[in-house]
Amino acid sequence: MQRKTFIGLMGLTAFTLALPLSASAQGYPNKPVRLVVPFAPGGTTDIVARVVAERAQAALGQTLVVENKAGGGGSIGAMEVVRAAPDGYTLGMATVSTTAANPAINKKIGYDPLTDFTPIINIAATPNVIAVHPSFPARDYKGFLAEVKKNPGKYSFASSGTGGIGHLQMELYKSLTGTFITHIPYRGAGPALNDTVAGQVPIIFDNLPSALPFIRDGRLIAIVVAAPQPLSQLPGVPTFKQVGLEPVNRMAYYGVLGPKGMPKDLVDKVAAAIKKTSELPEVKKRIEDTGSLMILNTPAEFANQMRAEFEVYKGVVAKQKLTLE
């Protein structure tokens, strides 16, 4: 599924002109730049991408095209970036699903997350939440755990796709609690949320930004959240650490990367533009209002973060003997 948003942009700003330009960065960009979102519209990856893209125009200096390429737990969109020329005109949204969880479980994914991309910047980290449809028999964590323990196999959970962070985090949760909940994968968080809100699936493990509007409206009930501390957006909802499940208490990241081999000056120019945009008060507020934390680290720091998450999920897959079959 594809969806493109064309955002009209202004010309080069003083900020852009002030950046040191070498031969490869000179004149970049002189045509539209694609930002590939590897999931369907409506999920957290899409939300973060569009919030930044709406205001990136002044710093970037060209039209930015946000393009959704869903499927394969994010691998289809990720491969779109892998196959692109390293000229800065095709960028991708990087998630834990596409750069850690999915590659950890899928040996045939077609790319190496540590060598086939050029990390640019991590924009934000977002909590993950288990939420249920209001028809679910329990409305708090104690009741939820008791219900799924009492009825192994009765309930199913939706995720953004097989091998995604929602899938693997729930599998880790199941292994630690001795519960059995059937996985229903979707082609992104948007479709998964739609079916959970409609009551077709009773449980979802999702990123908080995409789930929060439905939680606020009472169309989903938050049960437990992966966050450093309890969130003001979810009063009374415990963290996984608070319920004794610290290994599950991991947040997701949403950054930008390019194909391998992008010249450093292009990387630095894109990183500076995204950082400047993300620090705008209105952009920062819109992202933080979702429960996310701004990160805005360097390319080297983001590369180290991607490597660390990949190692964590490789360990989860090995320990739990998870496969795609």
C-alpha cells in the first residue's frame, strides 16, 4: 500500500547555506527527497515521520515526499532504502522492528541492519503499551494477567507485523508469564489498531503514540506500558518494571537512515536539518504529547543504539526459540 504526502517547501535558508558543503553535498538537495515509512499510514512511525516532515521544509530546502511502503513487518519498506542509491534522495524511517526485531527472527529478510544502512539520527523514543478492547473482561494489569492465565489460547493479540517489536515484546512477555495468546499480524499498526478498536481482536501490543488517541477516547483500555517511569498520559497504568517484568520494559525508537555508503557530508546535512526541525517548539510538543521522549542523537550514537537493540532481540529469539514458521 502506498500513500504519498507532498509538502511544499521554501527555498534554501540561511541555516542550510551556513552548512559546510563538499562536492557531494554542494547543491543537495536539488530535487524532491523521499522519506520511506515501512508501515501503513496511521501507526507511530507514520505519525513521527509526518510531524517532522511538515516542518522540515525550511531546513532541508526541497520538497519532502513521505511514502508508505508496508508489509513484511517493515522489511519491504526497509528494502526500498537498501536498494536505493546513497545520494541522499531516498531516506527511510528506522524502527526497532525493521533494524532489530524483524532481522533477529527472519533469516531471509534480505538485509543486514548493521551493514546495509547508514544511520543518520534517532528522532524519538516511544513507550509501548498492551491495551485491550473495552469488552475484555479485565481493565487492569492484575485482572488481565489472571484472565489470560486462566484461558490459554482463548485470546489473540494484534501487532504491526510478524517480527515487529510488538510481536517480539509480546512473545517475551508470554515466555516470562507462562501465558498463551495467539498472534495476529497486520501490515502496520494502523490496520492492527482499527481491528482492535472494532473488537475483532481483543488485545494489542502497540506503540503509545498511535494507540493513545483511542485510549483517551475510551475505545481502548491501557493495561501496562514499557516506559522508564509511569506516564502522566496513562494515570494508574503500571510499567512492566513495576509488575516485575523489567526485560519487557523497552521503548521503541524512530529515526532516519539512508542506504549504506552515504557520504558523511550528506549524512551530517540531513541530520542537522532534522535536528533543527525537531527542536522547533511546535514539533517537539506534538511528539512529546504522544508520550515520546526526544532523542536527537548523532549518527554514531544512533548506530551504537541500533547495534545494541539488534543484539537484545537476537538473544530473545535464541532464548525463546522463535521462528517465522
